[in-house]
Amino acid sequence: MKIKNSAPENKAREVVEACADCDCCRPPMDPPCAVFEALYRLWDQEKETGESIRANALRRIVDLCNFCALCPCPNIRADIIEAKTLFVARDGLTPGVALIEDVERLAHACGIFPRIVNRLLKNGPVGTMIKKGTGIQRQRQLPAFPAESLDNWAKGRGLGELPGIRAKRKVAYFAGCTGRFLFPEVPKTAVALLEQLGVVVHFPEQRCCGMPPLLEGDRPLALKFVRENINRMAELVADGFEIVCSCPTCAFLLRTVIPDRGVYSSEYQEWAGGDKDHILVPVDARDETKGHIKLSRTIYRNVLKDDGIFVSIDPLARIRVAQQTWDIGEYLFGLHRAGRLAFSDGGQNDRLVYFAPCHQREQEIGTPYPELMRLIFGISLEQIDGQFYCCGMAGIMGFKKDFYDISVQMGLPLMNKIRELNPDVLVTDCLSCRLQFDQCLPYPVSHPIEILHKFCSPSDPP
């Protein structure tokens, strides 16, 4: 089958050839990444038979990517998303994907009458029909919708209003869709803990971070969500707020994906002092006081460009929001180092196993949660080490009928490791991982915020 140069298959083929030529990901990415398993199998088959990889197989390769960031090449991830976007622009989305990719809209609809929705989903025949109509795998367990969403709870407490008091520490809390609509007890606990430590918390109006539609190749919807969030949060940052996230995927998107390549924009170069001969690149993307590296514009002008996924959004706004966005574990560890946290006796001697999710590891913030939880006397904590462990849930992808079996298979090494450790409580900061753990394991699952709040008390700085 001959593929036109402008076809999305051409972009997918570029990914295949680039990865096959490198070959570094062949051993380590099996089984945690479904993309490379399919890519190398089809590439080997092509070399053996001489028959080119078919167009539908090329689409399947890129559709398998969940943007976990375990692979070492950001440009490959970007090219895969570009290929997905081209496929969707040409072929459209299936009705089921179009429904579940807008998590916020779906959750709002189900949250209007949560008791009725929960009852329908638990009804065998009716629940099966609903899953079939939305393209959700029949075996996938669906969490119960809470009686009150986080948005309504925050509005009732006045957290949506800008604080009228001067505060040394004030944060705008970005909770993420799983926290807002499925597990609101986690962000409620985060708010309680921050307020207990003297931090003023503002819960601004917010949309989905944009990762679900981005993963599905729906760039217009992803851009809509991201643009609204960035515009709003840029104003808050200018007003002295720090952005705090309890969802590692939201933090990863805000800190790493959205600002990507923004420093190469003409707006940033003009601000930083770049000239006709030099492109200035910050030594530390989060701290421009550490200076810039000068690169020849003649050599790099066609390579170092702001041409990423979110190029249409103000690059300075993207950069400023990223610089002031913190994972809440990282933020709390900063308070601990400033002498603001103390912990009471854990008492029960629970055996905890902690798993750091993919998007938290990719932020390269160290291990703030284990370091904090180990300060609680009486708690035994073991951290799962290993760069390539992944639960396999992949957000909404883990719900989809054609991804469910792959999702479970991807997470199998991690599940076996957890069973081997046999914890009293399994701890992770990703609520999407929690959905997968609830599906595959018998252990109770907690967010580290829930553990820390239980035993934390404020202390005066030395």
C-alpha cells in the first residue's frame, strides 16, 4: 500500500524507523511499554518478509502510547502525539472515545445524580450496556461517583474566592479530574493539611489539565483546556501565587510538556536578551537567576524553535506557570526543610509500600513522600525501586476495550512486585494508579497526603 507523504502514516513511519535505527529501547521497554513491543515485532517481521508495515498497524503503534515518559526521547513522544493528531484530524474519533476523553464533561453529567448513576453501573445488564456504549471494557471496575464533587465542596467553603489577606505562603491548588470527580477525599485532605500548616489555599476555576484529549490526538480540545488553565494561572502567578498539584500527571503536563521549547520563542528571547547572533538557553529552566548558555543562532536557528504541541499559547505564560508549579509532596518537603512540619507517633507499626508513578518520576523531584513518611515513628515503609515499573492504567486508556488487556499486562511486573512485598497499605500519589491497583490487587490504597495528614502537626521554624 503506497502512503502519501502528507498522510499520518508517514509520521508514524518516521517514529518506527528512528526507534529501529537506535534500538536502545528494545530490551528495557518490554513489557512496560506496549509501543516498543509492537514496533520491534513489526519491524523484525518487515525485515524478514520484505512486506512493509501496513497502515493500520502503523496507527496501532502510535495509539498504544500513553505518554508515560519512561522512554528516553522526548522528540519521539512528540512525534507519536503528532501522528495521533494527524490520524484524528483525518479520520475523526470514535463516539466512545469522544465521550470519555472529556473527563470533566462526563463526570459533571454523572455527578448530577450520583446515586442513580452508581446504581445503574452496579446493575449487571445495565452496567454492561453502558460500558459497551462508551467503549469501556466489561471487566473494568468503575469507581462510585461521590455525593459531592470537589468543585462544589470548595465553592461551599469559599475557596474559589481570592483571599483578601496578605499571606507569606499562598497557593492555587490544581487538583486534577480524578481528584475533583472520583476521589475528592484526597484533595480535601490536601487542603486541610496545607491550611493546618498556615498556607492560604485558593481553589481557582480550572479545567481538565488536557492530558486525556492530548493522548487521544484531539489537539483542539487539549488546546482549549490548556489555554484556559494557563491564562488563568498566569494571572495568579503574577499575583504571587504558587501552583500546587496533587496529581503527578497534571504537574508533569504543566511543568514539562506545556512549556516545552517555549524558551526558543521570539518572545522569550527578546525578554532574556537574545540577539541576532545568539539564542539564550537557561541553565535551569525553573531558575533563570542561574544564567543562560549562548548558542549560535546561525547554527541552531532551524533546530531550536518553539514548534511544540502548545506553540499557539503565549510562551511567556507557559514558562512562568511552569516555573511556579510544584508537586505537593515537593512543596511539603520544602516546608519540612524550613522547619514547619513535625510528625506524631505512627503507633500501629503499619507496613507501607510506596510506588512513585511514572509522571512523578519524570519530574525529577527526588523522593519527597518517602522521606516525609519515614519521619513518622512506628511506620515501616518500603519504596519500590525501578525505573521501568508502570501500573499500566494510562488514564482513560485503561478503560478502553481495545487497551484493557494490554493495560493489565503492562502492569503485571509491578503487581507481582507488590504481592511479593505484601503491604498492609499500598501508597501512591497517582489516583489513576489507584484505579488500577483497586482492579488488580487486594490491598487498601492511600495517597501519601492521607498518611501525612494523619500524623502531621505544624511546628514553628527554628
